[in-house]
Amino acid sequence: MKIIDLRSDTVTKPSKAMRQAIANAEVGDDVWGDDPTVNKLQDICKELTGKPAALFVSSGCMANQLAVKCHTNPAEEIIAELNSHIVKYEIAGPAFISGVQVMPVAGVNGVLNADDVKEHIRPDWYHFPKTSLVCIENTHNRAGGSIYPIEDIKQISIVCKENNLKLHLDGARIFNASVETRISIMEYASHADSISFCFSKGLGAPVGSILCGETEFITKAHKFRKILGGGMRQAGILAAGAIYALEHNVERLKDDHKNAKHFAEEISKLDWVDIDPLSVQTNIVIFKTSRNAAELVKKFKQKNILLSNDGFSKLRAVFHLDVSEEQTEDAIKIFNTI
């Protein structure tokens, strides 16, 4: 039986057609600004987001950290949801790279509302750091791929403008939100000062993310990308995979959502699984178990299913373009044997 890899949507492999597009990519030296395929990708993303400038970077982590660096000054503070990627998985990057402190705020299913943000803006007193940036994540990884309601984004944007704060949208999986809600990327981006998204997750490209924003902001980000060692030369080889992903792999994200919701519905019937199937909004299924999650990961691996665990009692299954409807059914059958 073929291995069913549900650890993450980052494990996708480029299709034959994507590999062909990569092989045929026209390239130049991107550090000099003359890689035509990178330039084309950045132009596509400017059009998608409605932002005047865009920068191709190696990873979502780099995109987020560049946004923090460009929107803040040392000794300031940013507000981010407690379980967001910036807080949990970026190795204290804001402190290390930008010299800023993070105010982690617990949201509901990964979502902060405007009042949450307003409550945690620091008063103008010399004992406190200045609050300068709010970061939100859509969809929210650790909340099971939950979609940030557009009304909350709008209200947070208003609060930011009223308090002279910048708003960064970590849209690593923003296309999952967009195909599910039919809200355009441009609409989401219009309420934020900057937006980033990944090509290497559900879109299926091997490498890369984009950061979009105002021209001056991207000019600064370009310089900081160089400082961080992110200047890539013939990067059109990578950008070609991203362009192919945008042209062919967006609408099919609905298939991943369908498989994830069906999987959640079926495993919810098992007495050792605790999940509300209606909580699954996109392609990520996080569920509690009455058993040792790490031991279950080992047991499923023996049965050719790869999962990830979060602590003692939580497991995560992520659906993507390399997991078919048939493989989803196979996974459900194996779950029923445990």
C-alpha cells in the first residue's frame, strides 16, 4: 500500500507538468532584478492582492519576519494570536531579527476580534513598549485551518488605522480561505498593510512565498532579504513552480477540503476520537484522542499512514493534492482497525 502522508500540506511533490514548467523556465539573476520568471510571478501577485509591490522569498517564515522588520522599530511590541505561526513556529524571530516583543493574545479558534486588539494596545507611557503592529493568520494552522472572518479583519483594520498601527496578514494558506468563502485575495489584502502567502503548501510548489505591500515597504524588505541571505540568483526555476501552482492548483483546494471534512465525519464515530466534524473548515483536521498521541503516530506509520501529533492527546491530519479521495477512504478504513 502506498504511504498516505497526512503530516502536512508541505509534503506535496511537484507534478510532472509543474516539473516541466520548472525545466523550461526562463531565468536571469534575480539579485540584479533581471530574472523574468521571478518578475512575472511578482507581477501576478501584485495583481492578485492589489498591492503595488511584491517580493519573492524562500519561505513563509522569511516573509513574516521581513514584514515584522519593516513595520517596526527595536524595543516596540507586536500583537499576535497566542497560537499563531509567528508565535509558535518562528523561533523568537521577532525578538532575534527585529528586536521587538510579542504580546501573545488568546483568540477563539485562532481569531482575535477588534476588542481583543484594542484592549492590548499599550498606553503611551515610558514604562511600556510602543505597540506598532498587529499580525493575524488566515487560515489558522493550529486552530485546524480555521478561516478568519472577513468582518473581524475589517474591524481590526479600523482599530489599527485609528491607533496608527500596521496590520500584517500571514496568509500562508489564504487560498484555502478564498476558495471556501469565495472572498477574493484582493478583498482580504485590502484591509492589511502587507500580506504574505506560501506556494509550497496546498498549492503544491516545491519552494517559496511572496510578500506584498506598498512600494517603500517592499524596497525595505528587499534590502533586509539580502541581509538575511535571501538573495537568490536564477530563482526563476523556483518561481516557475509557483506560477504553475497559481494557474492550476487553486480551485482544486476544494477537493482537499471535501476530503478533510469527510475524514473528520467518519473518524468522529470512533470512541477514542474527540472531534466535532463541523469544526473542520478547510484542509486541516486536528482531533483529541484518549490514547497516547505519539504512540498512535508510530502505530499508524506501521500501517503506512503518516500523521503529526501535538503533545500527548492531539493528532493532526492535513489533506493536500497528493492525497486522493481513494486514499482518504483507505485512511478511514485503517482508522477503524485501531
